[in-house]
Amino acid sequence: MTTTPATTTATEPCSLRERKKQQTRSALHDAALTLVSAHGLDGVTVEQICTDADVSPRTFFNYFSSKAHAALGLDTVEVPPAAATWFATAEGRFIDDLCGLVAATVPLSQDRRRMKELLVLRPEMAPMVMQWMAESRQSLLATVGTRTDEQTARTAVALVMSALSEVAHRETVGGPDELAVRLRAVVGEMGALASA
């Protein structure tokens, strides 16, 4: 059976400081999503988002790299060191382990319903999602390359990220372990279609 990297957020209670950080992030996301839905990305400033979230503009960039990332609830993707170590030494099937790595690394928006509504209302935001996916793929490549050659790493990451996109559109997912299971299932469906 394939295991996945341990995630401290799923197993340890949050400290007061961590809860406050999550509340600030949520307030920024909610303010950005509401404002961008109403006025479009170009019609909103970081200062307006921060005023509505009751935080300073300097604080904004501790949580999001841009207005678009804030509105969509997308975090910058960086492979956690523990997940990178786990993946490099894991002995499961390569693609199954990659699904576990992606599940531990790429945070899905917790507000996917509203994010989808935003993309329907403001289709100009779709390229930002595509850019985020490309950035996410790029951030995974060095870690994935520890177990295979560069071309195979690129193809495998593209495959699993496509599965991630499909999972995000289909259903709500509980946590990284459940996401890894869903990713493996969708990758299996893709493989079955490719060989049919």
C-alpha cells in the first residue's frame, strides 16, 4: 500500500498564532474575492482589499503574491521539506508516490465553489489559474527529478497536475490523504482511456 507524506496540519492542533494567521488569510481572500467579483481585477487595489480585511497593505504580501492569487485563494506552491524527503526515499510506484507528493504540496482552494463562480463571472481570471498551475508544476520538478530523468519528470508532473485539475472540478476533498487517493483514481482513469 502506498503511503503519503505526513502533514502536521492534519495531525496537530493549531496554535493560537496559526489560527490567527488562518483568519487573516481567510479575511484577505474573502475581501479580494468579493471586490474582484464586483469590480474586476483592474478595478480593485491591494489597499482596498486590505481595508476591507482590516489589515495593513504590508501584511497582504505575507499571505498572497498578487490580487489575483488572493481572489482565487491560491497559495504560492513550494514543496515542503518533509514531503521532498519522503518522495526521494519512497519505494512505492512512481506515479502513486507523485500523487502523494502533489497532494502534500499543492493546496486546493478551500472556497472552490466561489472560485468557480468568480471564473464564470470574470473569465479574464482564467489565465491566472493557468499561470498558477504552471508555477506549481515548475516548483515540483526539482523534487520529482530526484527519482527520474527530466523529461519523465515533466510528463509525470503534467499528468498528475491534470488529474488535480479534474479532481478540483469534480468534488470537495477532505485533506491531503484523501486528495492523494482521488488523484491516483483519476490518473488510473486517464491510463485506462489512453490504453483503450
